Amino acid sequence: MKSSRRSFLKISGALAALAALPSSVKAFYKDVKNFIILPKHTTPISITVNKKTYKVTADTRTTLLDLLREQLHLTGAKKGCDHGQCGACTVHINGKHVLSCLTLAAQAAGKEVTTIEGLAEGDKLHPMQKAFIECDGFQCGYCTPGQIMSAVACVNEGHTKSLAAIKEFMSGNLCRCGAYNGIVESIQKVAAL
């Protein structure tokens, strides 16, 4: 068998790589973890959600959406895109609509957060929730909590003067089923109250 320089370099490189590996896989993962995975830094957070105060400890990098869904088990706000592009995670902080996937939980500390679960008063639905049912403002329902929270903000913040103003305000909320006509009709119905 004839050896070439290229074969020699390939074999030598492979042997050098094998020699550089740690003695065990466990040691390898420990080394990788120490160099790649950042350590967690937790902080205590006192947060009021739907008029109930919670005291939790969370990683400083935790988003409000993850805190609501994973620690407080309030799953109304949906994780759609996790990039602030679909609006499925919309909640209110101190009355203003925000995308909870882009808001750190620590930013909401000491503030009043309202989710879709806190919009109704007991068994009495919020007028926007009623309007969505009456006007067929939803189909599959996945985006509906975020749509309703944004729709409430649209009315409360005075963006209902024209059809164009409503559409512009609601443009950050995507509905993959295309229930936009029912959503706009729902907003117009509540704005007229």
C-alpha cells in the first residue's frame, strides 16, 4: 500500500485529536458546561398579577411570559414566536399593553400585570371577550388571548377613531386563521359602548 503525504496528515490529525480528548465523557461535559453555559443568577421578585401578589424567585434572564406560564401557571398568554412578532403573549402592565416574551420578569416587579385570566370579573366576561364571541373574532383560539388584550388596549388608548387606526394598532397581532374582520368588528362594537 502506497502512503501519501495527505493520508499521513489525516491520520496524524485524527490521532492528535483523540489524544486531546479528556479521559472520560463526564469530564468532557463538565468542561463544556463550565465554559459554555452561563451560571444562573436568581433574584426575588414581588409581582402583582390579576390583583394577586406573588413572591417568587426567578433567573434574572426569565421573561415575564415564562414566569407567568411556568411558575405562576397562568397559561392564557401564549408563546407564539418568542420574538415579539406575533402578539400572542400580549398582557397589560399598569394598563399598557406589552409583549411579555420581550419583557423581563424583573421589569414587572412592583407593577400591576393583567393577563387574559384577570380580564373577566368572576363569571362576568369583559365586554371585549363578549364581543369576540358575538362577532366571531376567533377561530382556532391560539392568538385570541393576545388579540383580546391588544383590543382592550386599542379601545382604552383611543385608537378607534377610524378603521385604519384600528388596523394599524392591531397590526402587531397575527391571526393565522384570518379572523381579522371579526376582530375589527369586535373592537368597533366595544368602542361604541
